[in-house]
Amino acid sequence: MRTHLRGNILRATTAAILLGLTASSALAAAPMAQTSAPGYYRFMLGNFEVTALSDGTVDLPVDQLLQEPAAKTVAALNHAFQKTPQETSDNAYLINTGKRLILIDTGAGDLFGPTLGKLMGNLKASGYTAAEVDDILLTHMHPDHIGGLAKNSVIQFPNAIVHAERDEGNYWLSETNLAKAPDASKAFFKDAMAEVDPYVKAGKFRPFKGDVALLPGVSSYTSFGHTAGHTSYMIESQGQKLLVMGDLIHVPAVQLDHPNVTISFDSDPKEAAASRIRVFNAMAKDRTLVAGAHIPFPGVGHLRKAGTSYQWVPVNFSRMRPNGD
């Protein structure tokens, strides 16, 4: 009996050890996925469906780009548990009004390196196609906002009308301005022409001027300075508002506390800082939801005034509630 019992215990112990070894081997052998979920986040704004789309991220040496001592930028980033080069989001926003599908900015396409240019894939993953887009609203014509428009002169959104502020188009699409531009800036003009001109030639480009109603529930909101015609867009449905503010801010860890700090990409730094403060004050006062191209994805939240600074309050994650459930 004792011998039989010892045999059973030995067999059970051996089986347990082998089972443990097998489980450990299986766990150790599982490869890492090395991919994340598709880059889109969706919510309702009144009766409008809003989808934030990630074009990817890019590492930027913001300590060299911001117009303040590098040491201050590094200290601010460190305080926010970040570092330089900073991994910076590039976001676009898709608005489905129920009648029109509107895309605000198109990402970088092939113009900004391999870590960007993800918008088309994320657009598809979100359930839409480029052919379904009716209107494209450009906040401005820097390459990380227009690079998805065309590829090798071929229009990528075949049924879309492109809208941009008149001064923005007049500046970047001008051969005269290209000729006068310093060599370091010429690529910006060439990229803008390559991306937008196919739509101009196809009769699909609609410039506008100033603060105007563009589409039902959508109006332009001037915020010049970053570029000659940099424009934000106010989206409104059933009394709910969202301001898609483009490049009013690039480095929240610095520019929320010090909104007068500008970046080397600003065409008119003084006007860019003034626009940021004016718009931030208005949005904070009205408690308007805002979305930023370079705020960490999905880049949607509220601004709270704190003396001469601002606090960022990210949108609360929520499930889709199209019927108010």
C-alpha cells in the first residue's frame, strides 16, 4: 500500500512538473505582437459622429525648435515625464454629419518619413474609405497636414472638394513666393503645390476668406500666425461644439504653462502666440471641446484657464452612445 501510494505521489508530482515546464515553455515561446490597435477614436457631438484619426507619431527635437532656452524645454518635458526628441502625434479629424463626410487635414502621406503617413490605413480601419469623403478642410498647408491629398500627382480623395483659407493658398501655391523663399523653405512650397495643385486643376479647390459658414454645422475660425492663413474649424451640432484647432499648440508640456513660447515653424511668431492666447481664452471661457493636431492622440479635451497659463483636461474615454443610451 505504501509503495503504491508513493508511486501515485511520484507520478502526480512528475506530471505537475512537466505541466509547469510545458506551460512555461509555451509562454516563453509566444512572440511579441509589436503592433498596437488601429489609431482611431470615435465619439458623438450632438448628431455628428467625430472620428479622431492618427497619422502616426514623429520624434521632434523640440528643445531646438521652441523659441526659448533649451534647458527650460528639457526641464518642462522632464516635469511632464517626457524627453526630447519628443514623440509627437499627428492627428486628423473626420466628421460625419449624416449628410456629408468631412475630413480636417490629411496627415503627412509620404512627406515626413516612415513613422507618419498612417491616416489612410486608420481611415479604412475606422470603417470609411477615401472615396466616401465629400470635403477636406485644411487648417494650413504644412506637409504633415496635406501630405495625404495626392500621390505622384494622383488625387487620393477622388470625390472630395478641398477647402482652405484664401491667404494660405495664395502664399504656398505661388511660384513667385517659391522663387523668393530661402533654400531651406523651398520644399514646403513644392510639397504644397504637389499636393494641392491636382485638386486645383480638377476644379476641386475652394478657397474661402476669414470666418465664414462653410457647410451645415461647420464654420472657419481664423487663427493666423502659424502660417499666413492658418485656420481652425468650429463644429456644432445640437448646441454641442468642437473646435479643431490645427497647430495652435505643438508642445503642451511647455506651451500650456508658457503660451507665449513659439516654435520655429511659426511664420509670424508674435501673431501665432496672440492667436493661441485669444483662442485658448475663448475656448476655456465657453468650456468648448477642442482638438489639436499635435496633442497626444486622440488630442481631444478641454482647456482650463489657470492665471496666465492653461491646463489640459483630456476627454473622458467613453463608449459610443448614438442613441443616448
